[in-house]
Amino acid sequence: MSEPINNPTPAPAPEPAPEKTFTQAEVDAMIGKRLAKAMKGMPSEEELTAYRTWQTGQAGEKERWDKLTGERDTLSGKLTAAESERDQLKRELYVLKKGLTGEEAEFIAFKAGKIVDEKTTFEQAVDSLTADRQKITFDWTAPVGGGSSKTGENDLMNALIRGALK
């Protein structure tokens, strides 16, 4: 009896596919395509150089701008101080022209400064404060003693003042 042989022929193992080889030109072409894809949107060397030059210029411009801004602020402060001093001198001159001196002038200038607003100028305030001020005059011709007595109004006042001071 013959037994069937269960020895099927084994299927041959698949042969590995031969490795694909590329020529140098094909490799260069593939690398070129990949680089082109990766570099898409990237600046060129000339563009990078131009950007770096611009950036350096911007840093210089910022320093220049900061310097100019600082100078402007300094000069603005000096201008404000000079204007304030000018206004103060104008006010003092106006008060002196009104015939006020010393502590009286300082007091009137102080009070006028408190009155000043959008509707009232310093000059108007000084004028309103000095409107009722009496001009005091001194008669240098009054007799000092031993002279003849005068009977004018000033002479009577001088006599009363001298009498009160004795």
C-alpha cells in the first residue's frame, strides 16, 4: 500500500525584490525637489542680508529717537521753567508799576495770584485789589520845628501826628 505522501512541495520562498538603485542625477533631482519644498517661503541670502542691514539701522534709529525724545523732554522742561519765570517777572513789574513795594507788593501779588482764573487775569486782579488803595503822600515841606506854623490841612494833620508821637 502505498501511502500517499503528504509531502507537498514546499512553495519556494519569495525572492526578495532587488533593491532599486538610483543614479547620482536621480538622487540630486530628488534632493533638489525636497529642498525646494522645504525652502518655499524662506528668504534668500540676499534678502537675509538686506533684513540684517535694515535691523541694524532700526536699532540705530531707536537710539536716535530715544535721544531726541530725551532732549525734547529736557528742553520742554526748561521752556516751562523759563515761561514761568518770565510770567513771574511780568507780574512783579506790573505790581511795581502800580507803586507797590516790599511786603505790600508781595501780599498783593499773592492775593492776585489766588484770584486769577479763566475769566480774571493777574492784572485785573491787581487792579481790583488796589482800586480802593489810598495814595499816601508825605509833605516834605512841613515845618520841623521853630518855623512858622502853617494852617493848611496837611499842616494840621502833621501837627496831630507829631503830637501823638511825643
